[in-house]
Amino acid sequence: MLESIREVYQATPWLENLPDQWELLKEAGTPIECKKDTIIFEQDDEAEHLYLIASGRVCLYATTPAGEEKALAFIGKNGLIGEYDSLGNLPHATSAITVSKTVLYKISTGRFRELLKQNFHLVEQLLHFESRKYRMLCAQSLQLSYRKAPHRICATLIQLALNYGTPLEQDSIQIATTFTHQEMANLVGTTRITVINTLKWLERHHILEKQNKYYVITDLPRLESLVQDETWKLTKHAEG
């Protein structure tokens, strides 16, 4: 079942434990330890550095002129932040804030350019990473345009299962990464209450359950059918 839907849901907004190797960036960078809720850079700041994440997780988010925030991605180990803005000589298009204790390597834009010129494998890795981001943003755009909040939440759960799923007995799949209700709400563009109500509905209907700190999808085919069912909805209060 997983393989049959992988192509549709593979663009996850959680980019963690990536296979890329950035040893040259570590050697060129300055390690920085950050507590949770540390702002790394803010939208429209001048992009003089980029950052490699060695451990932890960072949220990239955009802010409207009215101050409303929309989470775009959660970048974890071996991910880059600020790299696109640095190479384009543009101000940061997003803000970045840690959502856990995080270790970063800070690299100057000039040094990054030198390394790319000297090491083609870094260019290949960078293109691969940017491709994942692009596909993720395309998937988000489609979901926000054509799906209601509960459907977007279910689709995001499937994305997590595909990218961080651990098969269990009886065809259950444990999502082997954690997320908060607020992270999910910011990501799919809804309220924390809508996320809570949707997850509770899925648990009541034996599609999802919580085991310790991890969610387990117990009926993946049914979860996918909900995403495709345009008539499905929660109570009016929970739709978001």
C-alpha cells in the first residue's frame, strides 16, 4: 500500500535526517548551539550567511504585513537554511526559528560560493535539496488551494508515514518523528483546535492511535480514502 501512494504524498514538509554529506561546510562553518525558540534570521534581513543543521529542528515561516505567520517547512539534521537567499543576493524570504535545542554551522555566503566552485558534488547535493523543497512547496500550494483543513491534516499524516514510517504488526505504521499540534496547525494553515479535533476523530474511528509520544496509523487505506473524499467533514466547529 505504501508504494502505491508514495508518488502522490512524497513531498513532506518535514525534511529531517537527510542523507546528504556536508563535511566541507562543517569545516568552513562556525558551530552554534541554540535553545528552543531561538530566531536564526528574520524575513527581509540581509542574507550574509547560511546554516547547516547538525542536530535539532528549525521552522521556516513567512509573515504577512498584518503579522500572520505561515509555517512552510521544518528542517532537521543535514538540512540547509538561508542558502537560496544567500546565493541570490536577496534578503531572506522567510524567518527561521528553532523548535528544539539545535546545533548549527554558520557559513558565510562568500565561503559557500567558493566551495561550490571547487566541489561539484556540493552543487549536486544542493540541487537535490532545493528540488525537495520545490516539490514540497508545490504540494502545499495544491493542498491549500483545493483541500479543507481536515483533509490537509490527513494528507500530512500520510506524508509523515511515507518518509518517517516504521512498519508494525497488522499493517500499522508508526510515525517515527514527533510534532506538536501547533506545528501541524501552522503548517496546514488552520487552528490548533482543528488539528486536535481531527486527530481525536481519527482516533475514535480507529484510524490513528497514540503510543507513547508517537502516532501510529492503524488503517492507512481508510486514511487515504478520507483525503480523496470531498464529502467528508468534521463538525462545523472543527473544519477550520
